[in-house]
Amino acid sequence: MSHKTAIITGASSGIGKSCAQRFASEGWNLVLVARRGEKLAQLTTEIETEYKVKVDSLTLDVRNQESGDDLVHFLDKQNITPDLLLNNAGLAVGLSPIQQGEFDDWERMIDTNIKGLLYMSRAIAQLFIKQGFGHIINIGSIAGKEAYPNGNVYVATKFAVDGLTKSMRMDLNQYGIRVSQVAPGAVETEFSLVRFKGDEARAKSVYDGFQPLSGADIADAVFYVANAPKHVNINDLVIMPTAQASAMLIKRDN
Ligand code: NDP
Ligand code: 8X3
């Protein structure tokens, strides 16, 4: 059986971790990327034991401009030919009106969600062009389709992902490289804990009274996008919990 290989950024938690498990369960080899090396090491052992695929991991901060080249160098050294880059690493930090925004929160979101995605995409797109094949899937958000109050900078970063996905698809069209986006609504992960800076009660309350999506729900969709026949590109998938009709409209039981 010939194994395909997926690079997954933000694989230490949430959607990225679920994607790693899902792709491995279908026989894909993996290159896992995140900052928390101990979490990647644990996940690597779990996946290799359970699914008998090859898992490499690289502790890396996508905000560093050189991280794209570091990743390519790592792939070259390990003799890995990747089929897919899943640009998933991302975060929201804070939820406040524009006039009260924290500069540091803004920098973290812009540097991770936009610049990090750019650094990874530039380096891997060059490799895909050289190889003659490849697929980039970006994790956007409902926040990249609709603005909501206090979302300002996070919303802007996800609108940027939406625009970049479209534009990158045009840039890479002549090389036969597919570019897709998966844009989820509310998914219960570490996302809200990060957004609310460790406030567990506030993070939990985001999902009160309705069934949010799980990382596994998004992994299903990402796997579907990645496995479409070669002549098929799924440009964009927006996925919401049934209880969520728009960024702000959620039917809660309580
Ligand atoms: P999690 O917080 O559970 O996971 C985020 C992942 O991103 C972690 O693995 C984290 O790893 C990684 N990450 C963050 N910053 C960096 C960095 N600088 N360099 C490398 N890795 C980084 O949240 P989710 O799984 O929910 O988020 C994944 C993606 O999904 C994000 O892009 C998010 O915007 C998007 N999304 C989430 C939704 C939700 O409701 N949860 C809805 C729509 C989109 P580490 O800390 O180890 O570096
Ligand atoms: C995460 C979903 O609605 O909190 O992208 O922005 S939302």
C-alpha cells in the first residue's frame, strides 16, 4: 500500500489533532507541527501504536519567518514527499470592542493566522511546484464569512484566510496544485480557553445549551476534501453545528 503524507500544523490539539487521528486511521503518514513538542511526542506514540503509520513531528512556531524553510529542510532530511499541507494552526485571543483591543492580542492573531499561514504556504508551495503535485487546505472560519461584534481582529484574520485561499488557488492553478478551505462554526476544542486566556468557566459557557461540532466532525470534512478525485477541487466548505444558523445565532436549550 502506498501511503500519502499530510503535514498538519496545529496538530497538538483540537481540530489538528483530530485530523491527525483521522488521516492516520486511513493509512496516511503524518508530519505534525506545533509549538508544544511534548504534546506532539505523545500523539506521535499514540498514533504510531494504533495505526502503524509513519509519524514525524516538528516543534515549530509558524510565526517565525524561517519556519517554512525549516519545515522544508526537515522534509528533505527525512526524505518525505508530502501530498497535503493542512494550514490549521491558529487562534483567537480576546473578545473586546476595537477601542479596547490589546495590541499583543492583535499581534498574536495576525502573526499566527495570517503571517504563519503565509510562511508555511510559500515554502510548501515551492516544494509542491518542484514535485509537480500537492494540495493545500486552509482552516478558515464562519468568522471569515461574517463579522460579529467584538470579533474585529480575529474576524479580519479569517477574512484574510478566505481571500488568500482564493488568490493562492489562482497562483497555483497553472501547476495543478489544489487549494481549498474548510470553514467551521463553533467547534469545542481549546479554542475558547485560549481566547479567554485560561478562564475555564467562560470558555465552557461558549458551548452551553447546544451541541457544538467536535474536532472529529471537522476531520471528516477535511478528509473528504483531501480525498476528492484528482480532477476535483472542493473550493470551500462551511460547516456549522445544526444549532448554529450564523456566527451569532445559536439555539440554546437553556
Ligand atoms: P486549539 O486551540 O485546540 O488548537 C490550535 C492549534 O494551533 C494548537 O495545536 C496550537 O498548538 C496551534 N498553534 C497555535 N499557535 C501556533 C503557532 N504560533 N505555531 C504553531 N502552532 C500553533 O483550537 P482549534 O483546534 O479550534 O483551532 C484550529 C483552527 O481552527 C484555528 O485556525 C482556528 O482559528 C480554527 N477554527 C476554530 C473554530 C472553533 O470554534 N474551535 C471554528 C473555526 C475555525 P501549540 O499551542 O502547541 O503551538
Ligand atoms: C471560531 C468560531 O465564531 O468563535 O473561528 O469565530 S467563532
